[in-house]
Amino acid sequence: MTENIITNIFIIFLGYFIKKIKILPSEAGSTLSRFVIYITLPATILKVFLTSYISHDIFFLPFISFSFGIVVFIIGFIFLRNKKLDNNLRWTLLIGICGYNVGLFSYPFIRSFYGDEGLLYMAMFDIGNSFIVFGLSYALSILSEGNWSLSEVKNVIKKVLLFFPLDVYFVSLILNLLKVNFPSIFISILNYLSLSNFTLALFTIGYFLDFKLDKKEIEALFYGLVIRFIPGILFAIFLRRFLEDSLFIRIISLGVLLPAPLVVVIYSNEMGLNSRFASLYVSLTILIGTFFLIIFK
């Protein structure tokens, strides 16, 4: 177990090192993240769902992840409402506290800890989380421009419903429930792609790491870290202390302590917000999230 954790962390810092010595072009991070999101991550999801048995209790996971994401956002919105922050920084922070980096960050660790069964549980957790990341977070980025209208609401709904990895989640779940059997060659292809997902995901995370600090952003960073992790820590401790230990409880307690999703950087860049702060915020939550994954596993 310790060896797997060390290996995962090594690959993350390998990605960071490769970026610093500029072996790859500047746009490599975006290319890698899109390849993971649209190719290897969907393959992993399909492989997990098509080769696993789904028990009834894990159907609560999407509801729990969605509900807790909404609670954290409400806490953050109230907390930041009266803080003296630059408007762009405030909107970037509101977007940043929405949802968790499940597919790109947690899957390699979860597979090391709990195997494919753990991946299945975390994939179910991510279904609810996806509505936060690709619904609420995207809606906030639009709202930051002041262009909130009925047509934009429709665009948000359309984006959520047509997001490829989310669609793969639902299709895979339906195929599992219908007990559809696929040729072994198809499962073998998915298996090879899913194996590359873990390495590419960890490398991509490292490629996005940025440790440069701006003094004007330290206060905002502190607020963002408190909002993201304190509710999760309290909830995880409550679950572990007062409920019977199980994989279900472990996945929830790990899920609510995951870092911010990478799309925070993408949304901030597209809407002219503080994308540098978003990158730094995501990087710091990745480092802290790694620590919590090891502590609460």
C-alpha cells in the first residue's frame, strides 16, 4: 500500500518536473486533460461498471455527493458574501469551491486502496458530483459575466446533459443493470485504456501544479481552503466515529475531502476571471487532498 502511494506521488511530481523543464509544449496540459476526460476516463468507467456487481446501497452515493456539494457551496456563499475581495477573485473562489476532482485525481489512489470495487463506489459518488462540477460551477461562471438569461439556463442544462463522461456513467449503469454481456476483446481493450488512465491522470495533475504565491491572494486562498476542507473533515470524522466501518462509509469520507476540479481553471480562463489564482487554488487542494487521502483511507 505504501509503495503504491509513493509511486502515485512520484508520477504527480514527474508531471510537474516535465512542465518546469519545458520538454512538452505549453498547451500539453490541456491536451492531456482532454484525452483523459474523453478517452481513458470513460474507458475506466465502462470497464468498472461492466465487470462489477452493483449492490442497492451504493445508489445513495450520487445523492450524498450532490447534497454535500450544495451544502458546501451555500456555506461558502454565505461566508464570502461580506468579505472584501476583488470581484473577479470572489467569483473564481465561488466556482472553485464547487465539486470535487474525482476522475482525474482520486481514481489512481482509490484503485491502489480498494481495487475495482472501490472504483465502482467512487464512480457512483462522481455521478452526483458531476452535476455540481458541470452544472452549478459552470452556471456560476456564466453568472459572473452578468449574462444570466433563459437561454443561458438552457445552455447550462444542455452542457450537463451532453457532457460525455457523465453520459458514459449513465449508459454504463444501465448496461450493468440490464446485465448486458460484451465480447472479451471489448473488455480487454477497455482494460488497457483504463490502465493508462491512472498514469496519465496523475501526470496531468502534476503538470497543472503551480507553487507561485501572490501576497494579495493569500487571504482568498485561506478562505477557499477552509470552506473546501473543514466541512469535509468534520463530516468524515463523524462518519468514521459514529457509523459502522464499511467501504461505503470510507468512499464518502474520502470523497468529501477531494481537491477542487481542474475545470475551475478552464471556466476561469474562458470567462476572464482570475485563472492564475484558480490554478494555484487547484494545485494547493491537490497537495492537501493527497494528504487527506492517505490519512483517511
